Amino acid sequence: MDAYSYPSGKPQSNLYLKETTPRWLRYVVDFPTAHPTRYEKNNTVRGEYFQPRGTNNAPLTILVHGMGDLSVIPCKLLAKALVKRGIACFVLYLVFHSSRMPEVVKKRLLTLTPEEWFEGYQISVTDVRQVVDWASSRLEINKEQIAVSGISFGGFISAIAMGIDKRIKAGVFLVTGGNYENPAWAKKWHPGGKEAERLEAQNRYAHYLAKVAKWGYENVTPFKTSYLTDPMTFATYLHKRPVIMLNARWDKHIPKQAALDFWGACGKPEITLLPATHSSIWL
């Protein structure tokens, strides 16, 4: 069963012009999510579309922020830089942004159940794919040149979306990694765990990845749902495709080994390790 399937098709969107400059236009866009939840606030996909002037064949980059609101700032800065180069940009607001997050979720964000986290991934990946659906109806966008660029959590979402959706031709993943069963992650999340348990978890996940590479993720039953939120699960679909990774050398949130594991699984694409932390990389 494909956990990320959704009813595709051009969404019925609203488009509002908010800013004009000599070189580009900025719109606010919204449309209904194809993965509705019990929370009404989740159910409208929101974003900002930066359209370059004077072109009818612009590439599109979908920019996906990390957890919280502040990581939208670098997305907007990147959008303004790229649109000046003739690249259309869609800054997507995920369900973990305050504009789409219900108060009940905000209050217990750090204690969400595994099922709730998984649903957040499902909605977010679907949102990215719906932006591709939306872009397919835009005459000024080159449908064969759609890329995704994600930051931190947004990088996880971007990697999964690109792995699943072949319409996304390229990916740039910033401060992103994978392989949640790596000891670097395990010691961070479960510092009291036993080494034997960690080794068993690694072996179990490696066995699952081998099956995914052979039969496809949708045809293999995962031992736990976190396998379907790990970018490593989808790295086999990114192998030999245009990918760039930018990581921080002293990142305490994304362990360096987790970044290198994902990089290796993607076929060792271009990677840059900058002398920075998870947050200071933007400087």
C-alpha cells in the first residue's frame, strides 16, 4: 500500500496579487489539501508564488521550510534571489507553520504521537505534489524543469516527495540527513538505549531498505511507520538524479553521520559541508 498516494489533479486554487516589481510579481496562493484532517486549519494549503516577468518558460523551484516559522525567512530570501534569475518560486507553508497549525497541536507539538507525526509527513509530501499539480496548469512554467529545495524538516519532505514524484526533476537539500536507525540519531533520541538494541534496529532497517530497492517501498510492509518518514527509504529513487546537499559541519540537530549516510545512499551527489551550525548556516 502506498502511504503517500492521493487523488491527483489540478487543485481549485485562489490567487491574489500582493506585490509587483519591475522584475517579478508576488502572489498569495491557496487551495484545498488532498489529504484533509480533523483540523480545519490544516486543510487549506497556503503559499507564496514569485513569478518572473518576461518569460513564458520559467523553471520552478518549490521551497519547503523547516519546523516553525523562522525557517520561512531563508526560503523567501532564496525566492527573491532566484526569481531575479528568471526562476519561478513557490514558498510552501507546511502544517507545522503557525498559519496552518491548530492551537491544540501547538500546545503539545513536542509530544505528538507517532501517528500524528506520520500524518504530518503525509500531508506535507502531498502538499508538495499538489504544488506540482498546480504548476502544471501555469502557462509560464516549464513543466520539465521543476525542482524542490527543502530546509531541515522541509528537506526530509522534499527528499521523499522527489523520490516518489518523477515530475520533480532536481532537489537541493539543506541541513538534511537520513537513516534514523543510525546510532548518531539513536543516542540523541534514546540516550539510555542498549547497544545491542541499536544494532538490531540498524540491521532490521537495512533489511527493509534492501527489500525497498528490489520491490519498491509501496510493496514492502515497514516494521514501523518511521521507516516511511525517513529520507533513506527513498534514497534509492534519488540515485543518479540531480541532487545537491548543503550541510553544517557542527550541526547538533542533524548528525554529520546521518547526512553522510543519506548522501551515500543517494549515490554521493554534490555535497558541501559548511563551517556552521544548524542555524548559523544562513549567515
